[in-house]
Amino acid sequence: MTASGSRPPKRLPADVRRQQLLDVALRLFAARGFEATTMDEIAEAAGVTKPLLYQHFTSKRALYVELCDGVAESLLEAIGKAVAEAHGPRQQVEGGFAAYFHLIVTHAEAFSLLFGSDVPDDPELSRAVRHVEDMLAEAVDVLIAAGLDEDHRRLLAYAVVGMAEGASRHFLAAHQRDGTPLHEADADRAARRLADLAWAGLRTVHRD
């Protein structure tokens, strides 16, 4: 008897199967949290055997870390593209925030994986999430005005990332609480409001 209960899993190219397993795991982790989700449940939801799942991922931890890395790459790619297409520093800041909030609208499960309330309290897995924050801070660092020393810029970069995370948690929770769907216009509005705050603050930073 297989995980699907009747037939062996359909044979797929390895890369296609791996992506399918990642998509299923993301959905389950986002809905149930890391601790409550088992490899058995992931295999069953994907319609594969547990040994086949382990052929692709050595452990649930390895699967979670790869998902975090994938979400981070998508987010950084979107932010980088938005910043590159902007016509000035102020537009770069707003474009970066817009890319961040559009991820919440279009990939709420991915956002929940990284910053939701069920992020595992585990040193190894917490490092994976902190790595995402580190990469975001590096992306913000280059947008901060020249003339500040490295430590000063990095402190401000992490402050901007923390502001985005806190605001985005509220943004998502408020819509979930009200039962209202998220739209692209909601992401754009939130991005403008945070960009106004961040830009006003960064323009008045003292160099000492």
C-alpha cells in the first residue's frame, strides 16, 4: 500500500517531483506549523511514499531550510528588480517595500513560513530565518545614503527590515482577522506608507 492508498506515485522527472514536494510542504508548514507537520503527512498529501520523500530530503529540517532559502531568493530577486527599475532613491525605497508586500499578497504561505507565529523555536531553524533577515539587511544597506560608516548603515538597515517585518505581520493578521482578501492595491498602499516613514527618517540621520 502506498501513501496514496491505492496506486504507486506517478513517475515524474526528479526536478519536477522535488518542486512538487516543496510546494506541498510549504502549504502544510504554513497551515500547521513546523512542529505539527510530519514527513508522513507531507508524503501523503503529495501522493508519494515516505521513502521517496526521503530520497529528496534527508529530514524535515532540511526540507524546511530549503524552503526558507527558496523564499529568500524569490524575495531578494523581486526587491532587486524593483530597485533596479526605480528612477531615484525615494522610488527605490518604495519599490523595495512594494516587492516585499506583494510577496505577502501573492505568496502568503511563503511569508507565514518565514515570519508567521508558528516559526519554530529551534536554534538551527531560527538561523535559517535569521539568514533571510541578514540578506534583506544587506539589500537595504546599499540604499542608505553614503557618508555613514559601515556599522551605522548596517544598524539602520536592520531597523528598516524590522519595521517591514512588524508592519507586514500586522498587515496580514488584520486581513485574516477581518476575513477580507488581500489585493495588489493593499500592498501598494502599505508600501507607500512605510516608504514615507523610512525615507523621512533616513534623510535626517546624523553621521555621528
